[in-house]
Amino acid sequence: MNIKKARAGETLEYTGIHSSPHENSEIIINNGTDYLESCVANILNYLKEHDIV
């Protein structure tokens, strides 16, 4: 299965293409609309706020 087929609708249930964000997500990264630097900053901030790093 490849991503081109999923985007064309030739395959079903391809993770990241056909799935919606999980309702209980602790962090959501909009890598389709946000710049890479912003996505990384959001992840790092989350990890620091939760004393993970």
C-alpha cells in the first residue's frame, strides 16, 4: 500500500490520510499547515512542561 493510492482513494483506512485526530490527544501537531520549526517547538514545549526532557 502506498500513500499515492491512499490519497487517490484507492485504499481505505490509511493512517494519517483517512483517520481523524484522536479525541484524547495530549498534543496535536499540524505538520500539514505549520512550519517544521513550529511543530518541533510545540513538541519540545510539551515535553518540557511535562518534565519529560
